[in-house]
Amino acid sequence: MPPHTANLWTKMNIRLSYLFFGVALTYFSSYLPDMSGVVGIEGTRISSLVAFGSLNGMLFGPFWGSIVSGTGMFLHELNTPGYLSKNAFSMLSLFFVMLCSLVSGLIIQRQHRLAIGIYGFLLLLWYSMDVGREAYYYPWFHIIALIAFLIVGKYVVESIHSKAFIFIYLFFAALLGVLSDHIAGSIAYSYIYGLQASAFSSVVLLYPLERIILAVSATLIAFFILAIYRDVVLSSNNFKEDVDRLKSQELEEYLNRDVMQIIENEGHGR
């Protein structure tokens, strides 16, 4: 097997191992205690799995993170007799968690426009409903989080070398992810069960707390894992060689592409 093919095969195996680990982690995290009674609506519960949905997006990206979250949660549902067929909202919960992974992953990959577009569409969808217009104040925290990200996010990205700024950036990615799950769930819950605006009024000051708890949990885990990964990479014996090789390749490309073109143009000018 040629060295290049062997290298590619090794990288694929490593990636698959990471993905399987993510699915297993998501599956077992679904057995963690849920937060009950926080949202203020009787019979509802906030799954701890939402935090891992955001975490998967930050670690695996928007596409694979969504796949990992959806697969892990689906396996849990299959292993819970009768849970999947309980009600329509339970069946849709899988897609809400995948949405959380999608938004968090897009922000981590700095695809801000797409992430904000999805987030903004969910807010517009809320206000397109009668109950949304009546309970217009309900997504106040979603709007504040979005504005804060638009203002602070730009400066955080520019100072990404700082650990403090990295933590803040991860927190925003996690927060907008779990809030996307929240507003999507609120829309579906209202549509399926025909909730009145008063039901949302009772939780308008409570849901930010539980969403912040979920976001902070995902941020701490992601920051810890990424910090370990950074230290492993920097301590690698081949790291300096890899950096020098990349610099050499970039210099060679610059000489061949730009400098030679300038010399040729000057030669033609004479």
C-alpha cells in the first residue's frame, strides 16, 4: 500500500473512531438526569442531551455533529420501549437536538451568516404565529444573545489566540445552539398542543437560567477537550517539522506563482 494511501486510511480510521466515541457518549448522556419543572409548564422536561448536542457540533462540526447527535439520541429512543411513540413532540426532539449541533458547529467553523440565518428564521417563525405575536416578549433572551454575539463575536474571533476569548467564543456557540433547540421546541410545542400565551409568560424569566446551565456545561467540556488536544499537538515531536514543511511549501508556491509572474511581466515590459 502506498504511503499516501496508508496515511489516508489511518486518518479515516481515526475519524471514524472519534465519531463512534461521540455517538456512544451521546447515547449514554441521554441517561443523565433531566431538568424537570424548570420551564414552568407541567409535564415538560429539559433533557441534558441538549448540552451534548451543542458539544457534538463544536467538536465534530455542523454536519457530522448533527449526525452524531441524531444517531446517539435515536439509539436511545430505540432502546426505550414506547418512548418514541409517546407523542409527536418526543419524536421531533431528535431533530431539535440535531439543529442545536448544526448551529453550534456553524459558529465554530465561523460560518456566522448561515448560523445567524437559521437562528433568525426560527425567531421569525415564532412571530409568524398568533401565540408568538401575543407573547412577543417570550424570546427576549434569544434576541439579547444574538445581539451580544453580533457585537462581541467579531472581537472574540480577532483575539482567538487568547484562552479567555476562546472560552467566550465557545460559550456563544453553545448558547446559540441550545437557544435554537429551545425556540424550535417552543414553536412545535405550541403548534401541537395549542398552548396559550399565558403558558409562555410563566416561564419568560426561567428558561434563560436552564439554557445558560446547558451552554456552560457544553462549553466547559469542549474547552477541556480542545485544551488537551492543543497540548498534545504542541508537544508532538513532528509538530515543528510539520510547521516548517508547510512554511516551505507556502514559500515555494509564492515564488512560483507571484514572484515569477512579476519577473515575467517586467521582462515583457522591457
